[in-house]
Amino acid sequence: MPVPKLLRMRLGASSLVISGILFVLYPTIRPFSDETSLQGATAFASTDWLVAHILAIVAFTLLPLGLLGLHNSLQGTAVNSLAYWAVVLCLIGTGLTLPFYGGETFGLHAIGQEAIRLQASTLISLATVVRSGAGLVMFLVGLLLLAIAAIILAIVIWRSGRYPKWSGVPFALGMGLYIPQFFGGQPLRITHGILVAIGCLWIAVGLWRQSNQNIGEKVQSTTFHSES
């Protein structure tokens, strides 16, 4: 097996591990408060707000790398083309999702700082503007595409014959529940983050083991040819 392919598989596995961990850290670190008062402004203006949302941005950014690693591991199989579409949809979904997180991260942070400086709770209403309009539509479409990509990925894993059949299901459930979990409090959102992390880690373990198996097969093939 070419070394670059091995590296891509392991990069994919590592990306999924890091992404899964960050999906848990995001709701754990993120401040939750009454976002119609100066308490909300304090949350927006905090370092925890910035750090948590930046971690979420990194988590989403790493997802396509993880799916790409899985796609590389399935080259030459019947599900390879289906895996390709999972990667494509994941890339598009991530691209549509991240601008909203940018607004949440830096836009609301600036609003919070200004509201505290002026002691004007009325400025917090601008958060609704940041979270609405075309940006919100893009965000929801992006999350829907990520959910579809995750479901396709679960089907790919189920049919591949190379990975545990159920290993793609937690990830598909986590991505599919991403929009509903926004209506819950912090405990529910942390629980959801754990579900996504379990999905990412389970796929990553299978991908890493598959890379080790491919190394073993390559070594055996090389040894056989040298002895012949």
C-alpha cells in the first residue's frame, strides 16, 4: 500500500478523534445564561465564549478530513463512490455552517463587550439579528447536509465489510440531532456532544485498525514476493 494513502487514513482517524473531543468541550466550556440581559452580555464578552466557539469551528473543520480518510480506505470497493458523496456533502455542509459560527464567535463577542461598556442591555437584542436572516438559512441547510452525509457514511460503513456495521450509527444519530439539541439546556447539549464524540471515536478506531491491517498485508505481500 502506498505510504501516502496510509498517512491519509491515519490523518483521517486523528482528525475524527480531535473533532469528537472538541464537540464535547464546546458545550462544556460555552457559557449559558439569560441572553436578554447584561448577564448574556457578560457571557458573550467572556473568553470562555470565544474559546468554546472556536473549538466548535475546529471540530466542524476536521470532519471532512475524517470522512476523506475513510473514503481513501475504501478505494476499489463497491461503496467507494457512495463514500465520495458523503465527503462532498460534508464539505458543502461544513462550508455553509461555519459562517454562522463565525457570527456567534466574533459578532456576539463584540456586541457583549459594547453592551457591558455602555451598560446597555438593549444592545443584546442585536444577537437576534446576527442569528437570523440568510446566515440562519445557510446554517440550517449546512447542518441538514451534514446529517445526510453522516447517514450516507453509516450506510457505507454498514455495507463495506471492513468496519463494524454499527460503528457509523452513533455519528449519524449525532449529526441528525444537531438541530433539535439547540432547543435543550447545557446538560442535554453536553450529552449530545458525547454522542457525536462516540460516533467520531468509533469510526476513528476502525479506520486506524484498517490502516494497521493494510500495513500487515503489505508486509506479507512483500515478504512473499522476496521469498519467491
